[in-house]
Amino acid sequence: MSQQKRGIINNSAVDPNKILPMKYLWARQHYKDGVANNWAPEEVSMQKDVEQWKSLTALNETERRMIIYNLGFFSTAESLTANNLVLAVYKHVTNPECRQYLLRQAFEEAIHTDTFIYCCDTLGLNPDDIYNMYETIPSIKDKDDFVVNLTKSLFDPNFTTEGTANVQRFLRDLIGFYVIMEGIFFYAGFAMMLALKRQNKMVGIGEQFEYIMRDESLHLAFGCDLINTIKAENPEVWTTEFQEEIMDLIKQAVVLEKQYAFDACPQGLLGINAQQFSEYVEHITDRRLERIDLPKIYGTQNPFPWMSQSTDLSKEKNFFETRVTEYQSGGALEWE
Ligand code: MN
Ligand code: FE
């Protein structure tokens, strides 16, 4: 029987235990980049954050609301992502080098989940409040429900990726999970927390968000390579009608992310008005569309050029920190 790896999905002739020789070298590269980016939340000191959080004057109500909203969204979103990855995506992507990457990504999602445990613990937040926000805050619930609905078919035990309609279902789910959840729904929050850090507020959490964002940009890169490979190997699924359906979903997601941005930060932050967060969402959405060969929709300028500048992240910059936790650099990463 031939052991050739013929395609990234629907390849029953492939032995999932034989990783060599490799066919999809990009998957291997993303794995290595992920390993090079290794970090853990406890390496980041929360001492200044705790002082500011307990102080009556260091943070205003707008800033506190924004921080709580982002902890509320991300604390459960990371687990939702991990569950989707391990319980649904892994089953249908049988190629061994892709699975090696998926295992690495799953580990990184565990690190992210741990980050929010660490934040809740150090700031002394009530976990019942934070971890219920995805059910009690409509602008958070709407985002999670949107992704859960899009990724439902992956959880159907009878679902297979055989046939055009099923490959489309799988692609729709992958786009919902990688492009929309990790590529759009995370980014208003990233911009808010990094904007706060630039004002020297909650710099510990801000730094953890930088590391999470660096990981997420790799998850997104892998996801887009996976999506584009499935499209290339199954060109009959990428019809005009299907592309329009995907564009429509992405437009709906942008509406939800803007709602979230206005709800989390209605007054804006010092020097940033609430509208700019939604312009940023439009800007990064255009980048996501280009990545999967769809036309951009908004043509919006990036209101936060520092988001791509502040992202060339290396632990060397923390020379003033007491703990030296230098890992190999992750190399050039596409941050937006
Ligand atoms: Mn994550
Ligand atoms: Fe992720």
C-alpha cells in the first residue's frame, strides 16, 4: 500500500504515525516557531499591576471596566479555542506534521488559560464574576455564540470531510475558528490592553497579552496555511457562492467585534477614542481576508501603527526585570 501523503484531509492511506518524510514543511516551521516562542505567565511580575489595581487613583473607571471585560472575554475564549482544537479539528486533520503543530498549539492554549488563572489570582478577582461574563455580558456572549454556531458541525460524531459540501462545512468551521475567533475577535482586546500598557498601566498583564498575541499570530498563520492548502487541494469547493458566504460571515463578525469594543471601552482611553478601536478591527480584518485570497472590504487605515511596531517582541527588552528568562527568538513573525 502506498504511504504517499496525498492530501491534507481525506487521506485514509496516510499513516498518522509516520511523520517522515514530510509533505507540508510550513506546518513543521510553525511548530518550530512556536517552540522558539516559549514563555510562561509566572515569568512576568504582577507586582506593579497589583499596586495599581488596589490603588484608588492609579486607574479610572473606564480603564477598570476595559480590563475586566478583556479578562472576562479571554478567560473563557482560550478554553473554548482549546476544546475546539483538540476535540474537533485534530480528528479531521490527519496529516502527521499538521497534528504535531496542533499539539503545540493546544499546549499554548493551556498556557493562555493559565495566564488568566494567574491574573485572577494575583489581582484577587472573584472567579465567579470573571468566568461568568461569557454568559452574562451580551457583547461577549454574542461573539462566543457566533463561533460556537460556526464550529458546530465539527462536533457532530458522524461528520466526515468527504464530498464537496462537507469540505465546505469544514472550511467554514476552520475560518470561524482561526480567522474569526483568533484573528478578529481577539484583536480589539489586544489593542486595548497594549494601549494601556503604553501608558504604563497594568504593564504585567500588558506584557502577557503581548506574548499571547505573538502566539495567536502563529496560530492564525498556521490556520490560514491549512485553509489555503485545503482550498488548493479541493478547488471545486471554493465557488463564488461559497466565497460570498464566507465574506458575509466575516462582515457579521466585524459588527460583533465593534460592539464588543464599544461596550468594553465606551469612553475610549487617554488619547484614543472608542471609534479608533473599531477602525483597527476593520484594518486587521482586511489583512485576514487577503491572507485567504478574498478581497478586502474596508480599506481602513491602521489607527495604531504601534501595534505592529511594538510586536517585534524579544525577552531581551525586559533587561530591567529581575528574572532572566531568555529563550531562543521566534524570528520574524507577521503580527497583524
Ligand atoms: Mn490562545
Ligand atoms: Fe490560539
